[in-house]
Amino acid sequence: MKSGKLLIVLCTFAGIAQAQDLCAVNPYTKDEATAGKVAFESHCALCHQYSMKGREPGNSANELPDMKLLSESDLKFLDGGLGKVPPLVGPVFMARQKGKSLAEFTSSVSGAANTFPPTGKLEIPKTYLQLAAYVLYRNCGKL
């Protein structure tokens, strides 16, 4: 019984030790983030906007790019979320990332991007890392 409690305590401390200040440990280069911006603006921005502030129901007249550019499947997906798309920048977004390691952050960005793969002739795994670089750079006051 004692060894089970010890294991839980050690795992908890290991998890805390793995948690990082993502802005402080950002290993991505400006070139990677710049490439991520191109990938983001070519696809992700259709839902999350160029500003990365997400979308709010009934606010489409003030959001860019125009929702008319979205595919039928993207619009159907948005309807399933009642028209709301979460922001990818700002304190609310970063609060959701608190406690994540860089690997966990990159994996979550990649997982979300994998839902809507970027279009064009892109190297998909590399593009996902570049997207993570861009999102991190935008949240850490760079670019």
C-alpha cells in the first residue's frame, strides 16, 4: 500500500517537473514560425481568423477571412460547434496550455491541425511543427 502511494507521489512530481513555461523553452526558430504562418493562413485561418482570435456566433461581418470562403464541410463543422471557434492566442488560450510540456503542446496543435490538414504541396509532419511554432511565437510576443 505504501509503495502505491509513493508511486503516485513520484508520478505527480515527475509531471510537474515536465511542465514548462512554453515561452521560455520555445525551441522553434523564426523561420519555422514564418513557415507556420503561411500554413496557418492558407487553411487554419479560415476558421480561427487571421488574427487567431477565433469566431463568435453572429459576428461574421467583423471577422476575416469571410466565412463564405469556407468549404461546406467546414461550415457543417462550425454549425456543430454552434458557430464558435476557440482562439489560438491570448490569456484564455495560454491558460489552457498551462502545465503542458513542449511535447504535449506541439502534439495538441498537431492533433488539432490533423483534423483539418493544410492544403497544397506541404510536408505534413513538418507543417504541423511549423504550425506549433507559429502559434507559440504569436503567444509569446514574437513575430
